[in-house]
Amino acid sequence: MIVTYVRSSSYNNYDYCQMQYFITYVLGYRSDSGRRAEQGTMVHKVMECLAALKKYQQENPKARILKIVDDAIGEVKVGKKKLYEDEFIEELAERSYESYKKDSPNTWQPRHFKEVMDGCWLFLRHNDGQFDPRERNIYFTEPHFDIAIEEDWAKFDYEINGERVEGRLAIKGTIDLVTLVNEDTIEVIDWKTGRRLNWATMEEKTYDKLWNDPQLLLYFYAMSKLYPQFPNRIMSIFFSKDKDGKYDPRPYSMPFSKEDEPRFLEMLKNQVEKIRRNINPSMLDPTHRNFKCKTLCHFCKNKFNSGDSDNMCKTVYNSLRTDGYDKTVAKYTRDGHNIGYYEAPG
């Protein structure tokens, strides 16, 4: 398969289902977000705005009114004292909720806003506000990265629709928050509103498993390139729910070291080479009886055209086996999609 970049989401998605990876990252189709995913986005927006307001306060210590302009909810203004009041958190959460709800295909009820508020309070109040952005020294909010891997194995050379495409594999993504611990140390914070679960293996994410977690190592490596002035980088991931979906707030802080950078590059190399060799991706479950296919996969619940006899997943699967990889890519690539350069949040 064509692979010109890796995100934490694409790395994990290949292990979850090769066919879903192929339809998403090669053919260029996006899955609709479920309600729980959108609720997670709403909670993240509250955390992002609080961090941005705190950063404004740090940079403008004499300002009586703190203000930012957010890409989703617009201008936010708040007094210094009110920033720390519960009433403001509720106002901010409501603005986030209404902003994302208005264009959502999902059905919303008052209890869903309560769940968003519960998620916000869980992150903000844990351990007397240890992970509250307002109590942190904010270094950067929502940094994006697009970093080429300077290794020989990372070079690629593809012929795509008769055009030669050359370059280097890149890692891409967006990090929730970077905070300053001291002059030598930054801490990356990633809030997770979903389950503390590896969906590919259905195993609980424990401290030992997180030590080899591709997302955390990818972020750690990205930070070494974005902020080389900091020799120490702590990667903290905060799960709000246990593997069964019950509220169980648990942050994990991983003190990776410089020795972990080559370890990540070796992991990345193995994963990329495995994807490159695969021109006949398999389904998670050819019968589509697996609950992950029936309830979680957009491509199993939808068709390319209303008159098709099979869903998107089965259609592509059959095409790969009858027509081959190249013809399937030519036939089913989404209109306007630049193969291999899918754009999506990290």
C-alpha cells in the first residue's frame, strides 16, 4: 500500500483493521464521528480554551480581561477572577457543546450535555487540579507537527496515476497541550475521553503497555524535533474511563529518555514496511458479524451508492480480489483525493 506519512491514528488503525486503513488512508474516505467521539471533541475544546486563556494571562500579566479567538466557538472573553469560577466552565462547555452539535448528524438530549460537563470536571478536579490547564505554566496549545524522517528506509518512490511521487515518510499530528515544568523539562498532556482500551487487541492499556504505545512514542519523538532545547520530555496521558467505559480517571506519566528515540524509529520502520508490502488488505471480519464491524465501522454501515448490493468494505474487498490493487485504487479513490496525502486531525 501507499504510505507517505504516519499519524498515531493511522498507525493504530492498521492494526485494528487493514481494510479500514486502506479505505481511509489510501482511498481517502472519512468516517462519520459517533456521538461519543463528538462529546470528546467538546470536552477537548474546553481544555484547549482554558489553556489558551491561561497562556494569554501569562503573556499579559497586567490585563484585567483575558481574550482569545477560537476557530470553533469564536471570541472568548473573561475576567481574571472569573476564569477560575465554576460558572465560567459551564458557560464555556455550553458554547462548545452548541458549536459542535449544530452540524452534527447525531441526536442530542440534555443528558449528553451533562456527560460533557462530567468529562470536563473529571479532568479539571482530579488530584486537586493537577491537570487543570489554569494551574499549569502553558508553553504551547494544540501544536501541529509534520516532520520528515531522515532515515534511508523512510524514502519513498511511487507511481500514482502515471505520475512519479518521491519524498520521505513524515509523522504528522496534533498534541493537546505542552506545559513547562522547568527550564529543562516540558510535559505533554493528552486527554482521553474514551476507554482505556486497545481496540485492536481488546486489552486494557496498562503502564507496561503504554511504555510501548506508538502514539506516546510518536509524540515524544516529535517533541524532540519541535523543541530540541528541552532535554527532558514527560508524556502524560489521562484516561477518563476504564476499559469497560466506566468513569475511572487515571493519568499515566511516561518519562521516556533519548534512548527511546531509536526504539520508536525501529517500531515505525517495521510498521511502515509491513503496510508497504500489503497490497491485499484483509477485513477485520469477512462476515461482518463482529460487533466492531456492525457498530463501529462507517464502511460496514454505508454503501458507495444506494443501489449497491454490498457495503463499502465488502465492495472494496471483492474488487481487490477480482481486479487487483491498482485497478481498485483507480476505481474507488474518492474524487478530489490526492492519493497518499489524506488530511485529517491527528
